[in-house]
Amino acid sequence: MRLPRLIPPLAVLALIAGCSSGDDGTGDSGDGPATASIRTTTTAVADPSAGPGTTATSTVVVTAPSTTARPPPTVGDPRVSSEVIGTFTRPVDVVVRPGDDHFWIVEQTGRVVRYDGADAVVALDVRDRVSDGNEQGLLGLAFSPDGSRAYTNRTDPGGDTQITEYAVATDGTFDASSARVVLAVDQPFANHNAGDLAFGPDGMLYIPLGDGGSGGDPDRRASDPSSLLGSLLRIDPSPTDDAPYSIPAGNPGVNDPALAPEVWSWGLRNPWKIAFDPATGELWIADVGQNRFEEVDVVGATADAPAGRAVDFGWSAFEGTERFNDDVVDTGEMTPPVLTYSHDDGCSISGGVPYRGSAIAELEPAYVYSDFCTGTIWALDLSGSRNLTLLEGFEGVTAVRTGPDGELYVLERGGDIHRLIPA
């Protein structure tokens, strides 16, 4: 086991800041919603009281804050270390099953591993049924709210996205004979598959999809909500008599033929990881940038709908907060990111979860995220609007996720999974 990482007291930035990244969560470089009327850029200034060895960033983007009420600020800054809990093969996700205290680890090469901290059991092995490319493979996993069914997101041998349902057996393995393809989506290129899955507070299945790949969204799919690509989908995975899934009644495309009925929101480039805040219902999205900026998006639920309904996140009219494709009309209703950082500071954002644990008391509440290239762990302080540098020195971070204990785990492409602990 490697020694815990510890750095001096954290950098404290005066405003919401960004610090690093590039193309996607696997390393390809290449509230009420905030309103697009606020797009202000300034310069980050480090708090001189933070002490030597702290880190500041050069790019700060301030956007309209969430309207969701937040807890009062905590006092002081957390000192954080880490410990390795296990080593796996190219881990890209840690997932929690309702009512289960195991770690469910997704290996990009095609396995789901059930792990109790000491013993590991392969719950699913589809290594012969995935495209094993840089941004392809077994990419996501989610469990139904009652834990009886598992849903995977993989790219098949032809490179297309497949969402597959499995019954979970009493021994915790997935019943291969129960496999049912819920949704299949053609992928025109081998990159920007996104790959995450999550059940929202409403019990519906949310599926983020990238814009189809290549670079610069050449077919402008992300700005076209009639396309499933470049969108966040929302479906009920329960089959009907004539379809493998159902369209929830509240989806914006139900009554608008300009939208695909599955589309919940759009304007996304490569939304590598999404997460719902269990305390507020807010939806957080780590969306990988093109050539200049990485971004974090957040939207809140409304009285009428869960978070994200009919939101346009702006790609490819904008990359971060900067204009990108001039031929994509800026409608003035696009929702800008809550945080961006430039490629001077990283290359590929690795989301990211709102922390609601208890081990690192001074950190809660915060959105904790990283970058594939820099290996730095940052925390966007939700109560104080600071961007904190927690730890440095990780390699090829693919995700920061919440474990069954509610604490934070950092996944490295090389195999190690680390628990963040107080120093």
C-alpha cells in the first residue's frame, strides 16, 4: 500500500474557480438553472493565509448561482490524505447498490466486480462483448431503486452504445440469461461515448450521451434535441407491449415533436460523469471540453420537474463560456457552467460527486472532482464558493465517486482505488 498523500493547508480562492483538464474521462485530449445572461470572467487570487505550497488557478468563471438553499459555511479547511483500498483493471466507476454495503466496481475492459474491502467476486464478465478502445468499453452501471436489477452502459464490438438490463441474483452476481437490451444507440465515431448511468430521485434512468465524437461536433448533434447524441436521456426502463422501455410523461419531447421523446436536456459534448445530490436533488455534470476549457454544470429541480428538464447546456455554440461554433445560434437561454478551467491547468475533467459524508467534516458540502492529466483532486465548496485543492499526485484519474459508506473514492486508470480520509 502506498503512503497517504498529504499537502499543506488548502488553497482558498476568492471566487468559484477552475483548475485543469482536456477531452474525456478516459484521457482523450483533443437551483434552478443558472441563466446565460451571466458570463463573467476574472482572475483567481489565492488567499495569502493559506500557507506555502498551496495552489491557485489562472482562470475563474463566475456564473449565476443555484437557487437551492445551502447549509451555512463550515469553519476551517480540511486536511485530507488517502489510502488504497484495492487494485483492479482500469476501473472507471464505483457504484452503490441500494441496501448493499459492497463496492460495485466497473472495469472498462468489461467486468463488474463486487468487493467488500477484502474479497472480490466477478458479478458480470462481458469482456468478449465490448469495444476496448480508449473511450470505449464497459463504462457505466446503475441499480434499480430496489436493487433487484442492474443496468450497464457499454460500447458493443461494433462501437455502438448498448444499455442492458440484468436481474441481480441472490449471490450478488448478474444473471446472464436475463440480459435484455433496453436501448441501443449508433455511434458514428469511437470517441465521446460518455458512458455513465444514474437513477434520479424520481426513479427514472438518466443516460448521458456524448455528441457522437470526432471533434467540434461536426454534425451539430449536441444542439439538435431531436438527436439522442449530445444529450441527457431520461427513460423508464420498464418495457411496454411494443417497446423495451417507456417514455416518462414529463419528458419535454412528449408534447414537442422537435425533441426526441427520450431527451431530457441537451447541448453536451462528452458528459463523462453525472451525479444527483442526495440532499438537494441537484444534477451535476462533468462535461469534457474540446481544445480550451473543461466544465462543470449544475441545475436544480423545480416545483414542476426534476433537475435538468429542457435545459440547453450550450455546446457547441459555447465551449465553457467562450463562443465556439459561430453557426450554432446563441439563443440567450443556454445554461452556462458553474465552473470552468482551461487546458493550462489540465486536459480532461474526471467527475465528480457532491460530498455528503461525515469523515471529512469540514469538506461537506462540496463538489469533488479531478482531471485525468493532472491527477489533482479539487473541491468546489458549495457553501463558501471556494475551489479547494485537496490532494495532488494521482495518475490518470478516471472518476471521483461515493462509496457505500458515503465517503469519497478516487479511481486511477492504472488500477488503484483510493479512499479519501482526514489527515
